[in-house]
Amino acid sequence: MRYMKQRQQLVDFGKKMMTEGLTTGTGGNLSIVVPDEAAMLITPSGIAYNETKIEDIVLMDLFGNVLEGECKPSSEYHMHAIFYQNNPEIKSVVHTHSDYATAVACLQQDIEPFHYIIASVGDLVRCSGYQTFGTQALAEEAYRVMGNNKGILLGNHGVLAVGNSCSEAFSVAKDIEFLAKLKIRAQSIGRPVLLSPEDIAITQEKFANYGQPKKEFSKL
């Protein structure tokens, strides 16, 4: 069995989706691209995240053919593959059914730039139109709406996030849930004040250098 590290990441982040309240039951899915093979590793269909093992992770090409694995892959594999097919910058896709974000998605509303954290996602969090789950139509709609951003709401469905790692995609999904919660609470008492495009651009620049600098280690 190949790609053990990546398989373990998907198992671990699947469990985190549950413990951090980003989904329930078997809802949602995660994947990591394998660019050298034009393939991806993706979580299986219908297996609870707390029960998923590394051998349950499915290796498939970007056209729907299973390369390794006994389990049926997530029904949303189209929605993962389309991003890997078209954007080499994207290394991981995370799809969640978190409560607040899904509530906003059921209204088919965008999340406007009323809080600076939205800069981690893009200029705003757009909401797609509704398409049936597990279809190429949903994949194409999600890709169209995503544009250059890192996350969207799927109309009447949930959240889709992308990133240069599973960790980043997961973080974007968490930020969208946080923003959706703020949107619902803020709108319950008034109209949120929106930030300007310049405000968001400045924040995105600051995010690029946020956190600890990467250390360079000399070879011993």
C-alpha cells in the first residue's frame, strides 16, 4: 500500500472534522492529490470518520477509475478531481457540512467581507447554485464559483475548501464556518459594516507573512 503518510493525513483530518464540529455522521469528504500519477487519494463513501482506516482510503485517477482500494470512493470524487485537473496549485480539497455555513448555504447567500478573516478565503465567500450531490454538474458549478478563492458555500448543501495542503484546506473550511456564525449573529441585531477591497488586500498581504518564519537547518 502506497502513500501511507497522505492516507494517515486523511484519516486524521476526517476525525478532526468530527471533533471540531464541521460535519456529522458520514457527511463530507477529503482528498489529497498525487500529481506524479495524475491521481488522488480520497475518503471512502459511507464509512464513519471515527471508523475509517488507512486501508479504506481510495487511490483513484482524476477520471473516476479506482487504482488501489477495496472501498467505494466518496460519491463527490468529481468535485475533487475537477480542481486537480485544472489547478496545479491545489493539493487538497475538503468538503464539510458544518451547521452555520450550511444554514447560510440553504439561503443561497454569499458571506460578505464584514470581518478580516475572510481574507484567508478570498474577497468574499460566494454561494453556488444547487446541483445534485455526486454529479459532474455539481463539480462544474463548484469550480466555476470558486474562481481564484479558496472556499465557497455549496447551495443547499455545505462547504467546499481548497488549499496547498490538507491542513490549509481544513483551516479554510473552519474559517468559513466561523464567518457564517458571525454573519447569522450579526444580522440578528443589525447590518454588518463591510470592509473595502483595499482592506482585504492589505490583510491578505499580512497573512502571507503571518506566524513563525520557516527555519533553515544546515546539513550536519
